[in-house]
Amino acid sequence: MIKRALNTAYEFFPFSFKTYLRDLYFYVRSSFNGAKNIKSIQFIKEHSEVCVLGNGPSLKKDKAVIKKIMHKQDFVCVNNFCDDELYTTLKPKLYVFLDGYFFSEKAHPDWVTRRNKTFGTIDKSTTWPMKIIVPQSAKTSILSDAIKNHNIEIIKVNTQSLYTKRYNRLIGRLFDTGLYGPPQINVLIYGVYLSVLANYKKVHIFGADLSFHNDINVDQSTNDLYMVFRHFNEKDKIEPLRKNPAKIEKWTMGELLDLSANTFYAHETLYSYAASKGVKIYNCSDFSLIDAYPRKTFTCH
């Protein structure tokens, strides 16, 4: 009877209020499961500027610039960056994982092999203090079983995704609570977002091609989507496009383009949020389709 009454009352709430109520429930539940408010992170900082490194193919050219400015920057890296020799040279302060295959028990065997290599390299090579950031959905035991290095702290953040096409003060206030953040659809977004929360004066982005939608083709007989996977430290490979982590469910073109659009909107929102905090973001990538941030070029001479 009480449950039925609560459900009836719930139906009378406006949609937006029900959304916030639902998200608050998930926030509280995740807190009990060890997730922390993203605003509570104690960042490790040595400099007032930071470089956020995406793994796009443009990073091959960006590396020369990065080596030139490395002594004046902190670094944030993502996904499989540790495979590169620069990992132990740059000594990133933050390492961000967002894709489900890094911490899901349902991950395809190919992904399990890939993540085991990444975690093994991090565990063996990290001789400096570093924090690994994962989303609230992450099964952190998968990481902690593989990464036992005492220099590393694994932090699960309790942040709900907020999809929006334009920034306003309400969005800023919601971000300020730590309950909400940008949508968790692209790991570069959270590398930049965390840099803003760390209150760096300048954020320099490299390897941010964001051109994956240009690498899609459609099989003309089956309608299956195929993608050319391009990363700075791997050979290009063509594979059927399947959703993480199990590689079973197919993507549709509509879903993919919707994801792409939301990713670009998220960067626009981040730029405005950073500006409200007095943080300047620059896109320094040799090639990038992100138009939300002003461009900046470092010379190597």
C-alpha cells in the first residue's frame, strides 16, 4: 500500500524533478559502494599548467612539442597511454579510465587482454605518486587486483552525466555540487573536466582528433558499421563497430552521430564552465575537429 502510494505521488512530480530525484538515489547508492564526490579529490600538482593527452593519431606529431614544454606542465593521460615511452618521462599526475571494458566482468576477451597489458605496465612502471580516476559504475577490484603499486590511488568518482547543448548558470551550479558533471561518453572530456576542477590556470589539450565519425563505413549489404580504429601508438585496424564492453550489440549510424554530437556539445559546455572559473583551455593538437577551444601552437625551436 505504501509503495503504491509513493509510486502514485512520484508520477505527479515534473519530469525534471523526477530526474534529479533518480540521480540523487544513484548518487547515494554509489556512495555506499565506495564512490567519492569528484570535488573531494586532493589533486597532486607541481605546476599551474597542465597538458591533457588524448590518444588520437595526431599525438604522434604532438610528442615533439610535448617534450619541449614538459618541464613546465603537469600531465593527465587516458586509456592505453602508458604503452608509450613518454609515460615514464612525463610522469602524469592523473590517469583516467572511462570505457567499460577496463573494469567490467563482461568484457570481451580481446579487451581483457588489452586492459591486462595496460594495468601491468602501470603497476610495473609507475615510480611516482599518481591517482587513477574511474566512474561510479567501475568494478574497482578488477583494477586493484592488477595494480598493487603503492604509488597509485584508485578513486571511483560519484558523478552523474548531465547532457546539455549549452551552458548556463544552473549547469555551473550543478557541476559545482559534484553530483553532476559532463556526460561520461568520451574519456578526454573527463581529463579536461578534472583539470578544471584541479584549478589549473591553463589546460593544454593534445591528441584530441575526435574524428572517429569520419572513420566509419557501412557494409552495403548488411548495414553493419565498420570503423578504422586509429591511435597514436598502434597500427590502424578495421573492425566491426560493437558496443563496449562485450562487443555484442551493434551500433546504428543514428546512435553514433548522436554520440558524436553530444561529445562536441560537452566540450562547448566545459569551455564555458572553465571560463566561469577563470581557467583557460587551449586545443594544441596538430589536428582536431574540436572547435570549442581556442587554438594554440607551441614552436619547437
